[in-house]
Amino acid sequence: QVQLVESGGGLVQPGGSLRLSCVFSGSAFDLYNMYWYRQAPGKQRDMVAVTTIGGGTNYANSVKGRFTISRDNAKTSVYLQMNSLKPEDTAVYYCHARRLAPGYWGQGTQVTVSS
């Protein structure tokens, strides 16, 4: 069974940076497209970024130029480097692994951007 464990969330001031990590276990990591999603209170869960098994990446318009997703197949991990953080980036961030629907979810890590 696939397990995903996120870490790296916390409280940061506007303009600051955080790096989220997600460790994957239980299957062949290099066969999965890996995503970061986020969900703010009272809102739907939205995709933030994806890194594919072919090495491609894609981002939500709201984070382009500020966030960078990367994966390390040797460490079976995916990362989200978040720079120039804004209050509207405040949310629970979830790691998602998908080879076939519905995929697997981590437990989430809280990111709060506030002064």
C-alpha cells in the first residue's frame, strides 16, 4: 500500500520561503506522477503543481514563478519550494501520487503566511 508523509509546513511571514517534502513508500515511485494540492478553509482542494514520470512539470497560474516542484527518484521524494509567499497561499498542502485514479493522498501539512 502506498504511503505518503508530508513535512515542512509552518508559519512564515509574507515574502518568506518554505520547502515542503513528501516521502513515498510502498510501490515503485518512478511509475507515479506526483502532485501537490492545497485546500484553504471553506474552499475546494486545488492542484498547485505536478511532476510527471517523464520529468515534465506544470503549475497553477497563481504560483507560477514562485513555486518549484521537484522529485528525487533515488529518495522516493517530491518537494515543493515555495518562495515569495503571500497570505493567500495559506492552506493545508497535500501530496498526491497517481498512476491510476483515484491515487493516494498524504495527511497534509499546514502552511500559514501571516505577519
